[in-house]
Amino acid sequence: MKPLFQAGQAVLTLPHFTAQYPAPPEWLATAHERGEVHAMSATRPWPQGAPGRPVSEELLRSFAGDKEVIMTSAHCVLPVRSPA
């Protein structure tokens, strides 16, 4: 699993799952400069999330920013992949 950053987008591809979203230019620049990003994967279900259903940025922020979610999530550092 390696994230890809191009054209102002952050893209993470896993088997059966792809997430793509716009990222601020300074965030993309820092990711390229460091060559890695910190990733977090929740270990508990997201009650409002459902496969194939879009979610608002506000709803995603409220879940991902919840203190309990952060403390119980798996955390890892991923190398940044360059476009082919």
C-alpha cells in the first residue's frame, strides 16, 4: 500500500478499495519533500460509512478527528509513490 499524489489529489489504492480526494498544495509538497505520510486506519466500524456511498468532508472529519477513534486506530508511516 503506497499513496500516490498527483494533480492536486491524494490517491490510496488497496484491494477492493480506492480513496481519492483533493489535498492542499502545502500538504502535497510536504509529502513529496519527506517521501512519506502518516496513515491512520480505524479499528472500529464507522456507523455512517457505507461502501459506495459518498460522505461529506464534515462527516469524515468528525469521525477521523474523534479522540477515541485516533487512540484506537492503527497508525503507520507509508512511503509516497511517484506517478509512473
